[in-house]
Amino acid sequence: MKVTLIGNESELSKHLSFWESIPAVQVEQSIVVNEDNLDSLPSFSYQSELIDVCASTEWKPFILKRLGRKIPIIVESPIASSIRETKHLLNFIKEEQMMIRIVNPLMTSPEWMNLNQRFTTHQLGNSGVNRISSKSEVVPGDDRFLEQELHVIDWIYRTFGDFNTIFAKKVDSRYMTVHIRHKDNSFTHLELARGFGKEELNIELAGSKGMLTHKSNETNPISIAKIDMSKRKVNPIGTSLIQRQLEDVHHILTKDHHSFNNITEVTETIDFIEAIESSFNQAIPVTKGGA
Amino acid sequence: MLKVGIISFAHMHALSYANALKKNNSASLECVWDDDQQRGIDMAKTFHASFYTDLDEMLQTDLDAVIVCSENANHKDHVVTAANYKKHILCEKPIATEINDALEMIDACNQNNVILQVAFPVRFAPVIQEVQRLVNEKEIGSILAINTTNHGQMPGGWFVDPKLSGGGCATDHIVHIVDTLRWILRDEVKSVYAEFDTRFYDIVVEDCGHVILEFESGIVVTIDPSWSRPKTFPIWGDVTLELFGDKGTIAVDAFKQHTVLFNDRDNKLENLVWSDDMDEELTKDFLQCVTESRPPFISGEDGLRTLEVVKAAYQSNQQKKPITLIHN
């Protein structure tokens, strides 16, 4: 398989080392984007069977619009800096009938992947109430709150399915609580708290045959305490996240080619986000399809 | 020595209150009435009390107070009857299943000049009292939002018979959180959005759901009241609060103070809570109210306010929209 890479120098080198490690892959071109002059992008070799876009988010719309429909493309989410721009780009991709796979890194991140697999293989029985609480120390800009949660919301859509009703409240631009009633009538409570002084992810999935929990602060296998009172957490995950992502893409391309294009799923995730935004702006529950 | 009777052991908390009375030096459990005669006889025997088959007959004795632990829908009849016999009353939560019943109970107690205390023991948990202090000292500044849970295992029995319980997990659990927060925040609920469903068990009442409240001050509160704890969960349930203030957060797990028992005898894991027993503290406070003739720490009105939230939550679930509360 011939692969072309386009992106920033630092990202490019990580992707390159992965593709070069696979004997059946030949890296056709490796194009470093010149951030001062995006128009200077060289022409692409259409001999490639895959284009791996590993550029900064703000460059992705420009690059993707230049690529056209001929060759399958992979790109990590988010593909644009705002929800509005993402939606615009998705429409462009659909109109151009581009073959593209937008990769959500959480879908190959070990803890999220583990929860997704156990849930979707019905190990918990009938799904009841799912609780996800994500806290970070960083305060987002007011209009960046949901953009930063794109991956979590995408994971929710891919794991628990589409929504029927969403009711969301946002407080002080730092805290958001989202009530999701899914199509199968199960519940998800998503809590997003930013800038409250701690980094934490707590997940609880309760079903009729059992419950799964994940608490980020209780899964650190190594903690180091020093005499000078400084603390350090080490969380080795073995295979790097990029390698996990690209291995997954490579697997799909070689074994499950028909499921490569995932624009529909990403569009549904954007609908999810728009419903959340609409609910907290209007202070009403938002129903799928507007009924 | 105060003489106390227990009206019904239908609610499992009766056992806990009876044990608390046994430990208390200023009161004695004198008698028991129960419409389930065998249960009543067994409990009376266990606690060395007399058993009555006729409630009026028991209330005609010189009892000072009663603890009502009958099925939720029977609270009204039992509280009004006991009030008319001038007995002070500790009533298991929820105060009632209908607003009008709660109003009638409060009125009967006022008319007869007896204490009506509603059993919200969470206020007496040392960890919750500490949280109240921290919030009032503005340890994390002004409160913006609170994420809470009062999970449990499905209790079965009359709890899942809507005629006797008034509803499922929403009736059973929302009141604890609402009472605790009204007390900590000194604030009232302004609006309620809720959705419920039955997804864990084959029962006719709701066993799960999610509630979003907005308080008068603008504080946003979420409550998960679900009976979602698996059979293998190491404790019956939980009471957790995570408070978000403009200067930080406080995470609270009311039953965190426990030891873990890896119980090979019964093939299960058990969390054995070692903090002060809140039912015991609640009972002690009620007895002190009676002795000192002081107003109860948790009044009938407190019970009514929490019931209003539960009723609004059911209304929201039916109408699929937020409900603005009207206080009775």
C-alpha cells in the first residue's frame, strides 16, 4: 500500500515512523506544510492509496479541500477550529463525495476503548444510566467549551447511540451538565467542569446485568513520592496512542474497507453538539428531529 | 424516661430506629403496632416491647412519642391519628405521597401542638455537617453547581407497589438530596426537569432516571436517584455530592469512611461503614426535641418542600419540560 503524508514536521515524523514500520506499506510522499505559505502545497501523487493528514487543526480545512475525491484520506478529529466550520467542511466533503475517515483518538485510547467494547458487546445487559464526569484544570474560552468535548460526545454517540432528548445547562462558562435520553431510552449524564483545580475522569455505566466504573485517579499503576514532597504520576500504556490509531486505520483499510468512510457518524456527533448548544441557549429540552 | 412506640416495621429503617432507642438512655421502646401481625410480634419480641393489634388502643396509653415507619401512602393516616392522641411524631420519609396529605399531617400536628419531625438522617451524618460548615464558611467561594447521587439497590416489596409507595426510586431518593441541599444552601428549588424509566428490573415503578434542579439563587443541581447498584455492589447504595464553587470544588462521599470486608463466607465484597450512625443521631435529636419542647430540626414543612420537588419531577417527566415550582 502506498501512503502519502501531509502535515506539520513534528506530527509527520511520528506518523512516518509508524507507516515505515509496516513491511507492506510504501511511503510515497511526505509533505511538510509550510505554515507561512499554505498555497505553496506541492501537488500530490495520485499513485497513493491513502493520504494521512497530520496537520494542525486550523490547517486541516485548507488541506482537505485541496485533496479531492480520488484517494482515501485519514485525519484526526477535530477537522476544523469551530463547530460551524466543521459542519461547513463536512458538507463540502459530502458534496465532493470524498472518501475520508475522521479518527477520534478516544476510540483507540485503551480505557475508552475497553469501556466501549464491554458496553457494545452487551456485557452489562439492558443499558440503564451512564454517568461521565470530565474535569480539567484549564478554563476554555467561552465559545470553545463544546469544541473541546467533541471526542467525548463522539464516543458517547458511538457507544450509547443517538439521542432522543437533550437537556443541558451551562453555568459560568466553566461548568456544563448535559442530560441525554438515548433512542433506546437509556440515560447518559455528562458533566464537564473546567478550571476547578483538578484533572479527573469518572465514568460509570450501569446496566441490568452489572456496572462498569472507571476513575482516572484510581487507575494510575505507578505513583512516585519524593522526599522534597514533589509528586509525579507515571501511566505507561505500552503502544503509543498514534500507533493504536494508525494500526486501527490500517486494519480497516486492509480488512474492512467498506466501513472506512465515517462521515455519517461524525455528522451525527455534530448534531449532538448542536442540540446541547441549542438546549442551554433556549433553556428547553431539545428532541431529535425537533418534534 | 420518654416512652416511645413504633407504628409499623414496614420500612426497614424502623429496625435502625428501634436499635437507636435501645441504646438511648432517655427513652424506651414500649410498644409496637403493625398491620402485619407476625412482623409486629417478632419485632416486639426482639425489642422486649408490647405488641398491639389495635392502633387506637396503643395510642391511648401514656406514650410520649411515636415513630411512624409504615408504607409511604399510610403515613398520613398514622400521623394524623397519632397527632390526635397528642403524641409527638418522627415520621419516615417521604412525608407523604400527596401534597394534600402532607398539608393535612402538618395541620393536625399544629392543631394538637405536637412535634412532627421528618426522618432525613443525612443531615446528621458528620461528613454532611462538615460540608455544611465548609460551604457556609465559603471555603470554595460561591456555589455554582452540584452533582449528586443517591443510588440504591432495588428494595422490592411494597416499595415497588405504587399504591403504597407513591412511586419508585424518584420517590425513595430525591427527597434525601433535596433536603440536604436546602439545609446546606438555605435555598429553595425554583425549577425541575426530570426523566424516569424502568430499565433495570421488571417492576411497575421507575427504577432509574435523572433530575436537574435550579435553585432560586441560580445554583444548578443534578440528581441521579436510580436503583442502579448491582447485586454485587459492596454497600446498599450511596450519597455523593460534588460541589463546584467559584474558588474550587468539594467532593463528598457520605459512606467513604468504611473498611472493606472480602467476605469468602458469603462470596461477596462488603463496605463496612464505621462513621457515626446517622439514624441514631436523628433519633437522639427527635427525643431531645420532645424532652426540651423545642421545634424540630427537620420539620413537616421541610418534608413538604421535598415532596413538592418529587411531584414536580414526575410532572416534568410526564410533560417533557421543566416545571416551575409552586410552594404550598
